[in-house]
Amino acid sequence: MNGIVVTLATSALIVASAFFVIVEFSLLAARRNRLEQEAGESRSARAALRSLNELTVMLAGAQLGITVCTFALGAVTKPAVDHALGPQLQEWGIPAAIAGTVSFVFSLVFVTFLHLVVGEMAPKSWAIAHPERSAKLVSMPARGFIMLVKPLLQFVNVMANKLVKATGVEPVDRAAVGGRDIDTIRALVEQSANAGALAPEFETQISGVAELQHMTVAEIAGAARPQATVSEGATAGEVRAVSQKTGYKRILVAGAAGDVSGSDRVGAVRVAGAADVTGASDAAGGGNPVASSSGGNRTPAAPMGIVHVRDVLLADAEEQIGPHVREVMTITESTPVYEAFARMRERSEHIAVVIDENGAYSGVLSIKSILTKLLPVVEKRIPEESEQYRSPAVDREN
């Protein structure tokens, strides 16, 4: 092969290898908060943030690129060096067998040194020294490369994640916030509190947020009875009465046992102007009492839906609530709390029915119960505000 072509090909492969190394180490070292500060005015910062949100795919792409460059150097540069050096050694009087061995070893060492120092070590050191700058520099072209090979990378990534899960370790698809994992943040908060640099109430709040990383819905969902429930055959007047009694505006509709299985959503009725479904009963410290149309507390059948009092506020007192029953979101007990919170916010849902892995009813999860876990002060404030927003129309009706 022509020496000039080999030189150009080797240089291109070394540069490509350096590029992929920078992609890998810049994404691992970059601080998310610093990129977020620049995201409003910088397209490259936004691209870097998107790359952090697809960390495993981006790293897989970088590793693929490095591997290809390594094999290409072995296929192009090493044979060229070996071919050029062997005859020269023989001209110097070295036997052919020895000359072949020496040229092979030298070409291997030369290519390895060139690739390791110029193609990996130097760009790695630069990326670690300037993580945000390097991440912004390489993210846009790197994402272009990822688009070309994404189907292959997704397949490889799925296989790798399954292998990791088989060892009992949960794979991570996103970079840690600010470049810190949750254990590091927890230790930092504890040290700051012990040193007096962080107020106790803030320590509690930040620690609560940190715990969400490993907490499941089952750990904070209500007991196996919703806060306010009416039967499937209840009337509009009964729904309004339950709303007035409990302060809830969203009333669960009890259905047949096990009725929540087989769907991501089941139905609900809403009561306008009253407190949220996580309101008065929680404030009273009474756990999760069930307010039903027949009065008293009981263990309800699996909720089949939810009705908002607003929908039945002007309805005749004897009208059946069936037409007003809406679907209610269902979430499994094993769902991570942060994922459940994101899904509920995305769908603008205030409450969700919790089911176990077999689809059996387990309890109720609300936005307020999640916020209370994060910020305990919410538990004190929301019930007090609930009376302010109680609907006079509901009071007059009842």
C-alpha cells in the first residue's frame, strides 16, 4: 500500500479514536448543572444534555467507534509498517526469520503506542480537564454518528443491560445529576448538616428527594382502602355528600374485586372546589378512612373509576353517576416513585390506584403523598387550605 495513503489513513483513524475517547470521558465527567445553565443560549449545551439523558447509548457508540478504529489500525497501519521494515532488516544482513519477528514486534509496539498515547491517553486527559467544554464540542457530531448506528447500539445495549441485571445490578441510562450519584449527594448532605452548614429542615427535604431514587410506590402508597369511595350505583347526591363530608373533590368508585387488572387506567368522579383527594382525612391523622354513600368505614372493593364532584354538581340528586365515571390511572407497587410521579404529572393525574404484580388492588397513591414524603410541611399546609376552597354550592346542595 502506498506510504502516503497509509499515513493519511493512520492519521484519520487516530483522530477518530481521539474523538470517540473525548465523547466517552466528557459525558462521564461533565456536570449536568453547568450544562443546564448554558442550555438556554447554546445548542451544543442542549445536545450535551440530551447525550447525558441517553448515556448508555452514547457510551456504547463511543466504545464502538474506538473498537473499530483499533481494529482498522491493526488492519492498515501494522501490516504496512511490518511490510516496510522486514525487507530493510534483511538488507542489513539480518536473517529472514529474525527480521520477520523483529518487524512484527516493532510494528505492533509502534501501532499500540501511537494509538494508546495519541489516540486515547492525551484526549482522555483533555476531556477530564475540560468536561463541559469537550462535551459541548463533540456532542452534536457524536449524536449524528449515533443516529446512523442507533438500531445496532440499541440492540447491543439491551443485551448488555440484561446481562447486568442478571448479576443483580440495575443498569443506569442517565448520568447522575450534576455528575454525582445519589450516595455521594446523601453523604454530602449529611456532612453539611453535621458541620452546621445546612439547616435540619433542609437536610430532611434533600434526604427525602434522595430516597426517591430507590423508593417504590408500595413504600408510600396509602393502605388498602382509598380516602373517599362510593359504590358503582351511587347517585350524584351521594357523591356530593361524600365530598362535603371528607373534603375530597375526586371520589373513587368501587367496583368488583380485581376490577383494576388488565388496564393502565380505570375510572373516577370529581367534586369541584373541595380539597384534593389527599386532603382532610390525612390531616386528621385518621389514616385512609373510606367515606361511602352508606356511611361509616369499610374495606372497599377494587376501585373501578373516579368521579369529580364538578361533573355532578348540577346533576339531579337521584341521577346515577355512571355517565360521569372516568378512568383512573393504575400503577404497580414495584414502580419507582420518581417514575410514578413523572407519569402522573405527564397525564395531569392527582391520584392513581396501586395494584400488585398480579393486578390485585393494593392502595392509592396521590401527588400529595409523594410531595409529603419530599416536603413534610406540605402535609400541614394543604388541609388548612382545603377549607378555603370548599365549594359553597356543594354545601348548599347538602
